[in-house]
Amino acid sequence: MASDTGNPTETVPSDRVREAVLGCYCQLQHAERTVVEGGFHGGIPFDSILGVEMAANLEITLGVTIPEERLMRTSVYASLAAFAIAIQGCVDAVEENPA
């Protein structure tokens, strides 16, 4: 999926994945949606501990397996947007190769 930044090689999460990530973060952190949306690309607390907890919830919400190795890179936790892109990769893999 191309982004709206003019870089056709830059991946962005689908609306479904973005909404799932935002909703999950809000629920687990008891955060206001507008604050989380404003910090989606950085500026809100996010780390690997929260990311692993979110991944477990997102597996259920999105109906996909999120392999642990997808979560092993530090860059995945740079922002919710980076995390959402990693999750999008899992969704895309399932859609390309259904079981």
C-alpha cells in the first residue's frame, strides 16, 4: 500500500490495522483517542513490553498470528505507526497465503 507522502515504496497500515492498533493502545493505556491519534507517529509512550501485550490482543482482533520474530526489532517500537506497519506485514502475509 502506498502512502500519501509521495513515496510509493513507503508502507502504511490499512485502515483496519490502524484502527485496531489505535483502539488497542487506547484500551490498554486508558488513553484518549485524540491524544493517541496525535502521537501515532511518535510522541506517546510505547515500548516492547506494551507492544507484546498489544500483539496478543491484535491477534484476536485481526484474526492473524503475529510471529514473535516480527517483534524482535527495536525499530518496531519507534512509534505506533512503525508497530502498525509490522502488524500490517502479518496481515498481508495471511491474505497472500491463506491457510
